[in-house]
Amino acid sequence: MSKDNKNDDYNTHLESVFDRQFNKKDRIIVISDEITTDTFIFVDAALTELEKVNNKDITIKIHSKGGNTYDAGAIIGRILECPCRIITKGYGQVMSSAIMILAVGDHRQMTKYSWAMWHECSFENSGRLSDHKATLQQTEIEENLWAKLMANHSSKSLKFWKSNGITSDMYLTPEQLLKYKVIDEVL
């Protein structure tokens, strides 16, 4: 296969991946599904493409029920290393790990018709008791990490984030997120 054909294949693949969730011209990335490894791959590729062009602002629009915290952590790390100013905007539902992605933007917004949700980590485990103990130990470390992230990106303390959303989900309005300084503006 010639170099031109490889480039054409690559560009065709990018166009299909970015079909509805990436607007290169307006520098907008949309996260609208469950947060998975594919979400990280998409966000990483989109940010890389935009960084090649210039260092102008990038908007990440979020409407997600959340998902895997490892994948959310990868997205958060990628956003934080981006040299461009990142504007995060919440729409509809910004739940579970998606609220952490919203919180790390350089400028954070949410529409007044949206809800956020924070809760403790959950996990599925089968097998031996030692498997459960090891998973529980790791999950507690992760809980602390995510609560620290939220405390660092809000006016609420580590204790607040660790003690809320336990046994039942904590739903937050855009006005509450503004009050807690998780976002900078209600749209």
C-alpha cells in the first residue's frame, strides 16, 4: 500500500470516528456516551488533531451518565496536559465519573436544564475472599483520589466529597455546582 493510500485510509477513519462528536472547525469535542476506553481514544485523538492546528480554546461538551473511572482518569490526565485552554460544558446529565471531567476544565459551564450526580465507587467482583479484599483496598484508594480531585477543583473539602453520595447518589443542580465552584457559569 502506498503512503498516499495509508494517509487516505487514516483520514477516512478519522472522519468516521469524528463524524458526530468532533467539530474540528469550531474546536468542539462531544462526550455523549458511557465513558470507556474508546472514549479516551476518541478524546485523545481529537485533542491531538486540534493541538496540531493551534493553541486556541477547545470546548468539550459533556452529556454522559459516566462510566469507568480508569478511563475518566485517562481523559482527565489528557485534558490537564493539553496546552490549549479547555472549556467544559455540561448538558442534560453529567453523572458519576463525567462530573470529574467537567470539573477539570479551565472554564466550566453547565446549562440550567442539567443535572450532575456524584456517588461512591462501585465494583463487581467474584471469586475468593482475598480478591474482594484486594479490590476493596484499591477502590478505597481510588475513592480518595477522586475526592481529592473534586476538592482541588471546587470550594468543597475532601471530607465533603468523601462523605456525600454514600449509600445514595447525590444529585446536584447547576446552581449548587456554581455555589460549590465546580463550575464557573450557568448557561
